[in-house]
Amino acid sequence: MGLRRLLSEAERLLARTGVAKPAVQPSRDPRFGEVTSTAAFLVARELKRDPREVAEDLASRIDLSEAELVESVEHVNGYLNFKVDWTRYAKAILDEIFSEGAGYGSSGIGEGRRIIIEHTSVNPNKPLHVGHARNVCLGDTLSRIFRFLGYEVVVLNYVDDSGAQMADLILGFTKLGYPLEPPPNARFDEYCGDVVYVESVRRAESDPSLAEERRRIVREIESGSGEAFRLNKLVVEKVLRDQLETCRRLGARYDILNLESAILEYGLWEEVFEKLRRRRAVYYAAEGSKAGCWLLDLSGHPILSREGDEVLVRSDGTTTYTARDIAYAAWKLGGTSKDFEYDLFGENPDGSPIYITSKDGELRKPIRDNVERVINVIDVRQKRPQEIVRYALKLLGLEFEKYIHYGYEVVALSRKDAKRMGYEPEPDQKIVHMSGRRGLYVKADRMLDMLKARAGEEVRRRHPEWGADRVEENAEKIAVAALRYSLIKQDLDKPIILDTDEMLKLEGDTGPYLQYTYARACRILEKADSSYSTQPYGEIGEDEKRLLRRMSYLPILLDEFPSNLMIKPLANYAYKLASEFNVFYEHAPVLQAEENVRKFRLAVVKAFTTVFSIVLNLLGVPLLEVM
């Protein structure tokens, strides 16, 4: 074991002096030692003494005679700093990496524990745009990390196949004369989103009779029968299959597709509504602007109450999005006696099945038992509706603390990239925001295609001997890395402005830079003509120490993830690890070094490829051994 072993050893050494709380942690400044302890401050507080005196006393009483990694202990301003024997420590780090291999960094903390993660959840009336792509990449990265830590992860995609946005499509197909088949060479999801949906919305907004027909279609879809209902199911499946191809391209996988209409079909809403009524959490409005509606009473919530109560059932009897979301959330937490049945819908790239809710389904998937957390990846604009859902879960007496809104800010496009894609921004418009209703959005596939085309040009320039298939395969992986990494590396609360010039750079904090670094390391191993050794030879250089230190930190970083759910630290780690490897590459020759030094440095490089491949896989960045 590397860093974990060092931390444990430092804790044991302090415990033998009588310290109850060793308080050992990795040092922020390795010049003062690899790990440090604040135990002296804790002891000083209890004894009402000067921490510096306590630290001096503790340091003098630490017995290093049986220490394996710790070489010395120093006290500085109350801190206890543990310095290591780098010959032993380097070997311990490398031995741990090679011993654990592809599982390095996983403590197995999630064994026997289940997490539900829901992401994507795009209305099945249009293709995914780059804003949706951020949702997909964040959700998929969460699931990858949790799965690596040993959790049983169930990935859901909530398919909103009812409501006005679907009625707009059906209106276009039934009343506006649009054929079900798209034009030649056009994808069905693009045809629906760019043509049928936009035109239907425009026409219904100016024609009261079409608006009324749209309301009728909404009711028929919710009824679960009729021609509009049957046509809607057909359209939803066709759009959904196209959407999932985009998600597959981004590296995402799913377990279950839950249709929103199933919430009504299976009677989940009726059951939850009745429970809310019995708890007097909802009431019927007999008069006023919301007469005839059923509302959720928010008067007991200190913040939500300021904007009034929430309509759950409209006066015409149709349910709102919030109502269906509450029923669905209650189902996730095991708060309904009713459960879904499923049919097989397709499979993931790894061959695992994807199921979809079906009223006549033959399969049951008991996924709600012993769920530790339900994580819902939804953008910040849904903060209020999500808080309403949590409050309703509380009113239902369910464990609402398990329900987590994983919010993130929206995505926009740089002015120059918007123009590259055929949009003409306003003169003073520096960035372009998206709107599905106006048909103004940058499709994820289109963005990937543009990145792929530009990457392909560079690949052909660097490798003129490669065939077209190999160029295309590499260019696709570079495009995915560029987009995916740019969407997950930022703070969740910061909007993202995509800039393809920046995203494709081979230097700096980009996906292609990470790929290039991995390929660089693979190239060294490919050229190596000797075996490697984890036993250091001679003095270990600072560049080697820095890289080994960074590799040793991955298990600690991943141990923190279940409590903070933060992806950015892992992305930062990837960039720093890549940067430190490149410094090592420049300053510590490997293949040209003396034999014993070469063997050790080859071990460092091989360990780097092991650790870095784990990190890139967790982030969903495709590996490239040649670039």
C-alpha cells in the first residue's frame, strides 16, 4: 500500500504515544513531509497548553525503530510532519498499483449498497443538444465512479412521453399534414424537433382551434387509449432510439427507460394523490384564478410558500409535470405499492440490456429495495420544482433526504462557433443560448461531427499512412474526449460556453491533451526493450517523486467522492497527473537511462498508464494508444 499505508503508519506511531485522535492527513506542502498531523492542537486544547510545546513533546516520544516508511518526524508551529524513506515509499506506491491493477483506487466501499442515478430525461420530441449532453456526461460519470467504488448502480432515463410538447408533434402529424417519414438522409429526431415541433408550436400559438385540438390530444394521450395515444407511442419510440444513439456516442449506458405515461397507466399518481389527500397536503380550489384545480399546500415551507401553492391537477382533470414527478419520486423511494413492468428495449455497447416500461411487460425489476440514494441530474432551472418534489416526499412521510437534485448550470455556444454552425447571432450577442421552441439549439451530434472533422484533418496530417477507417476511429474518440471533458470539468454552478478552438487543443486542460499524454506514455512502453522493476536505483528525482505522489493520492480522492459527489476534483486530478507526467517525461529520460534506472522509470511509466487509464475511464474519455 502507498499513501494509505503511510497514513496508517503515522497514525500507529502517534497512537503509541497515547494520542487518541491522530488527525493525520496528506500534507499540502510536501517540503515539510508527505503527511502531517494536527493532533498537537487537539491535545493542547484539552490540556490548555501551547500546541508548539505539545508537538515538540509528541515528536520526541515517537519511536521510529519499527517504522517502515516514515524516516523522520519534525514539529513546526504545532504541526507534526512525517518525512519518508523514499526508496521504500516509492516501491510501496508502485507495488500497490501493480497489485491492484485496474481496481486501483477502489476501496469497495459501495459493496452491497444501491444507488439510483437518473440522467438525460430529454423530451422525446427532438434531438439532444449540447446542453442535454452536459446532463448525459455528468450523469454517466457519476454512475461510472459509483460503480467503480463497488456500488450497485441503476441508471434510469425518464422519458416524458406525455404533455403539451408531445401533443405538438401529434398535432403536426395529424392536423398539419406532416408525414411520419422524415426527408431522405434526415434523422427522425431531427425532423421532429426542427420541423414538425417548431411549426406546430408556431401555428397553435396563432390559431385558437389548433390550440384547442392540442389540449384534446393531451387529454387523449393521458387517457391511455385512442389514436393519438397509439401514434404518440410510435413517435416516442422512434425519437428515443435516435436519442440513445447520440448518448451511446457520448459513452453513456442505461438500465431502464421509464415512460412518464406509465405513471398514469399503472395508477401510481392516483395512489400518491390519495395519500396526499389523506394527509391533507392537497386541497381543491373552489374559486379564484385556480378554481377547479387541486393544489399542493406549500404554506409549511419557509421558501416555497412565498410563491404560492402548486397546481397538481388542472381544472380539466389533466395532471401537471410536478404531479407526475412527485408520483415518480415516491416510486423511486418505495413509497408506492404499485410497480412497473418492463420489456426489453435494446442493449448497451457492453451488451447489457436496456428495459422500458410497458403495460403488457413480462419482466419485473425490483430496483427500489435498499436504495441508499436517488440522484437526479437536472439543470438548475428546475430548482424550485425539484424542491417541491422533495417537500411532497416529506409530506408523504418518505425518506426525502435520500432524494438528491444534482443541479448544473446551462450550456451556451461561443459566437464564432455559432456562426460556424450556420447561426447568425445578433451584433451584440457574444454567446448563443438555446431554445427548443424556437428551433435554436446546437445538436450534440452536430457538435461532435464538427469536432470530428477538425480532429480528422489533424490526424491525417500527422499520420498520412493511416487508412480512412483508422483516421475516422481516432477522430471520433478525440471529438468525444473534447466535448465530454469540457462538459464535466467545470464547477456545476458555472455556465459553460463551448469553444471548439479551445476544446481541441493538445496543450492545456482539454480532453485531447489527456489522450495525447496517455499515448505518449504508451509509446515509451512500446519502445522499451527491457522489463521494469519497482525497486528504485540511486537517488529518486523530484519529478519522479511528484508523479509518484500524485498517483498515490487517487484512492484518497475517490474515498471522498460518495460524500461530496464532486466530479471536478477528479477532472483536476487528471489534468495535474498528465501535466506531472509530461514534466517527468521531459526531465527524466527513460529509454536512454542506465539499465537499473531505466527499469525503475519504466515501472513509473507503466504505473502511470494503469492509474491514468482508470481515471480516463471514470471520466469517460476514450483511450488512444497512438495519437
